[in-house]
Amino acid sequence: MDLKELYDQIGGNYQETISRLPSEPMVKKFVLKYPADPTYAQLQAAIAQKDWETAFRAAHTLKGVAQNLGFDRLYTAVFALTEQLRGGKPMQNEQDWLAVQQAQKTVLDGIAQFEQQ
């Protein structure tokens, strides 16, 4: 699997990402670092604790990371959650959180497969 195939698998936008970041090796470097990013874990913990202000900040950060890396499916899911939590509002629609969880799993599974090759 090459980087473009990874992006296809995870619902990302390879061409836009390559045009935004200086080179494919740099994109690859950041993609491979993504699993270690603590933002998703912070979001998960904040939601479990019903700390909606922290959950909003973590969701907003994750949205930016997903957008910068061209992880469009994850970005779309976390965008909806971010808007729901804006202003520290409590989560009303758990489906938005479930969509983020699924998109995150898709990204991490795709990166794990990419690393094995």
C-alpha cells in the first residue's frame, strides 16, 4: 500500500494534502506520527468525565489535526462534534461521538496496515 492508497482507504484527500504540505515524505512522517498524538485520548477522557469545555477544546484540536493531514472522514465527523460542544455545551447527540470513534478507528487501522508494508 502506498500513501495515496492509504488516503483512499481512510477517506482522506491525498491530492489536497500533498499540495498543502511540502513533500510526500513530510506527509508520510506526520501520518506515521498521528497514532501517538494525545488529542483523541484527551477527547475520550473529557467526554467520559462530562467535562464539556475540555471536550470542546480537544475536539477542536483534533478537527484541526484531521484537516491539516487531509483525513477528511475524521474531520467531517469531529467537525459535527465540535459544533455540538461549542461553548462548553453538553453532548446531546451521541451519534456524533460514535462517528468520531469509527473514523478514528479507520484512520488508525489504515496507518497500522500502511506501516506493515
